[in-house]
Amino acid sequence: SSQLLMYLGSGPKLRKWYGAPDLLPKDGGAEGEEDESSDIEEPRDAVLVTNGESEIGQMVILSLILKRARIKALVKDKRSTGEAFGTYVECMVGNIRDKSFTRKTLRGVRAVICPTDDGFFSDQIDLKGVEHIVLLSQLSVYRNSGGLQAIMNSKLRKLAERDENVVLASGIPSTIIRSASLETTPGGEKGFNFTEGIAAKGKISREDAATICVEALDAIPQTTLIFEALGNSPAWLRYKLYM
């Protein structure tokens, strides 16, 4: 909810409120101190959040914390994320195109949530062992844009198309959420509309989009499920996500 987002960027308050242990040392430990060549198998119980430093990535992380999930997050700055979320999140810093780093990042990961069109997925990435992918896509918005906006969105559209294509070709059960345009407004105030074709126009709050991503984790499709999501709809359209 909007009230819970008050805790973003306020690690000590979040840990005190939720009963978590204190932060690790501020240096976060030496990079690479873990034996990356280790073949020890971890239980596949973690959720990896890509682009964990983005606004919506942090909202996804907070929702996962409330679900008491084990969380890994791809970030560029380990310290700032650690200060925000403490020991709730295992921060992964590195190049996802590096195969050894990818293996380390995906170790113990059962599901991946990709909340931004950042080109995380590529033909080279090895997702072996991942049981579910949740991808938040703005592809419907990019395809509907015209004129100057279409030119500005051309790179993002290509990244979104590649992400979707790689996910579809992976053979991993996947949920692709084609959302309406994302906006920074409080979530949980109005309903959702999942009607086909609705995402090309309209808006949805980042908070609501993050909530849908996390709720989708509990409903793993047999192959791939693609649906659209619009926010700010009349209350009678609000309903729990069933698949």
C-alpha cells in the first residue's frame, strides 16, 4: 500500500517495524569473496528482481518482503540498496552478460521478476533451473506511440520486443504483463481492467503494477500467459488476479 512505501529508503525503520536483523557492515563485504565456481546446490526458493534500484523495482522488493520471500536483486550500488532494505535483500552487482556472474546470480532462484524494459533477457542468458518468469512489459504502449514519441521510444520498444521474444522462446512458464503507461501515483485506490487491448491507452500506477507482478508469482501458468493491465478503473472492475 501507499503507507508501506514510506519505508522505502529508510532501512532502520523497516527492520525495526518488521523484526529484521541489523545491516551487514557498510562495505557489504568484498566483491567476489564467494567462490563462484562452487557447485553446491542451494534450495530454489529465491526471487530475483532485475533493476532493483528503479522506483518500481523497489516497490516489487517491498511487496516481496511483506510476503517473507527470499530476495535477490540486480543493482549497481550495493550500499544504497543495503541501506534501504538491509539483510532482506541479497544484492548482486555485476555484468549479467558474464556467464560466471549469471550462474552466481541465478543460484537458488526459482522465479525472476523483470519490472522494467531494460533488456535483461538475451539469447545468451542461461535460465536453467528457473521455474517462473514474470515480465512487466510496456510493449503495447510503445507500439501505440506515434510521431516524435515513437522515435523516442524506438530503443525501448526494441528492448521490450527482445525481452518478450526471449521469454517466449525459453520454454519456461512465464507471465507477461503488458501494462498501460506507468505513472507515479498512489496505488490501491481504484480498480484494474484486464480487458484485451486496454493497455495501449491509459495509465496504471507503478505501485499497482508492482503488486500485480508479485501476485502473479503465486499462479504459475503451464506455458506462457500474456494479459494487459490498466489502472484507475471504476471500483467495480477491481478484482483479485486469477489465472
